Amino acid sequence: MLDFNEQGGSPERRAQGDADQMRDRVRVALIDNVESVLMHLLPAGVIKRNCFYVGNIYGAAGDSLEVVLTGPKTGLWTDRAEGTGGEGASLAELVQATAWQQHTVRGAMAGALKKKLGLNIVSEKTDGQERKYRIV
């Protein structure tokens, strides 16, 4: 007897699986090419001691923003001027980086990233800190 409930899952479940696979492929490709991606996006950056340094997210020269290039922490960033880092960003940081309104940033996360691309957006808040959003 055939059980159609186990024949590849629902279209929604397959679509989510496809989005998960695509997200994982993009993440791996970015991590594998982190140095060239950063040099392309932020050409004023420099590489020292297995880290990429640049003045800010707008590409100014300097070393306030640091991104790890090798090892298990590849891709993790630290902004020494702001005292922030990791894999997440607050709403204020996203607004500043994109020059969008808060509602537009929230809409992009819910619509384009979550619904269209199927990415899992996690929101976390620790005591005394701003809420951080990250893609997992």
C-alpha cells in the first residue's frame, strides 16, 4: 500500500527544504570566499594577522571594523568603535547601515529574507543590550 504522506512532503515543506539548502550554499560560498568578497565590497580594507580590517561599513580606511578570515570564527565581525560584533545586528545598526526607515528594515527581514528566501531570522535580547537579529 502506498502512503502518499511520505512521498516527498508537501510543496511548502519542499520549498522550505530548497530555501534551507540555498541558504547553506550561499553561507558556505561566502565563507569560502570571505577575503575576496570583503575586498570587493570594501576595497580600502587591509589584511593583517588573518583578519580583515576597515574603518567602517562604508569602506573608509582604518581598522575599527574587523572580520576574522580563517578558523572556526571565519566571518565573525567586531566593530571596536561601536562595541558590537558577532553575527547579529540591532535594528538601529541595520537602519544606519542601509539608510532605511525602521519599518522598511523590518519589512525586508519579514518579506524578502524570511518569506521569499526562506531564511530563518532569529531575534535575541540579552539583559541591558539591544535586540539583535541574525540569520541562522
